Amino acid sequence: MEDCIFCKIAAHEIPSTVVYEDDLVIAFDDLNPQAPVHTLVIPKGHYADIVDGVPGEVLAAMAHAVSEVARIKGLSDGFRVISNTGAAAGQTVMHFHMHVLGGTDLGENLL
Ligand code: 5GP
Ligand code: ZN
């Protein structure tokens, strides 16, 4: 989609620190990390959020990418996956993404 920053990252038109990539998804480090490890997993196709008719094949590819990020980043002690959906959740980039957070004790606040 035109003017979507994550579509541009998926197409390698905007640089990012890529952690994992396959035909359907790409994972890259967040520009403004909220934890020692903060990587975003996105589908290469444009979907606004997790409830925007994302095909099961793409959801499976994203789950696989999350496990690859955890392995590559050494998150064997655990990690958190968050997908902000819509205004009330504070979603700022309207291209479906999963935050993978870890590398520290994340505590028990908000889940
Ligand atoms: P949201 O608030 O929509 O759940 O998360 C969007 C995330 O995208 C934020 O954590 C923000 O730091 C990240 N972000 C926004 N623009 C860019 C960018 O151009 N490059 C990277 N790597 N991350 C970005
Ligand atoms: Zn997009």
C-alpha cells in the first residue's frame, strides 16, 4: 500500500535491521526499543491489523517468525508478544505487526 511505512520496509525501500525474513513475513528491530530485545514481525502483504482478514497461512508464517526471532535473539528465558489493534490500544502504524519483547524480566504489569 502506498505511503505505508511498513510496506516500504517489507519491500526494502526503507532500511531496517532485519532479523528474519521469508516469502510471507519480515522481522526487524523496532526503531524505538522498549526492551533490550524489541523486534517487530510483519506480513509482507498489507493488512491493517490482526482482524483485517489475514489468511491463516500468513498467521502461521508470523508465528513461525516469532519463534525464529526468539531463537536468533536468544530469548530462551521467555518473551512477550503484543499486537496493538486499533486506536484504544494505541496502534500507530496501521499495518499489522507483532511486537516481540524480551531480554529482561518484563514483570507482570499488563499481562
Ligand atoms: P504500534 O504503536 O503501532 O503498535 O507500534 C509501531 C511501532 O513501530 C513502534 O514501536 C515504533 O517505534 C515502530 N516504528 C515506527 N516507524 C518505524 C520505522 O520506520 N522503523 C522501525 N524499525 N520501527 C518503526
Ligand atoms: Zn502496509
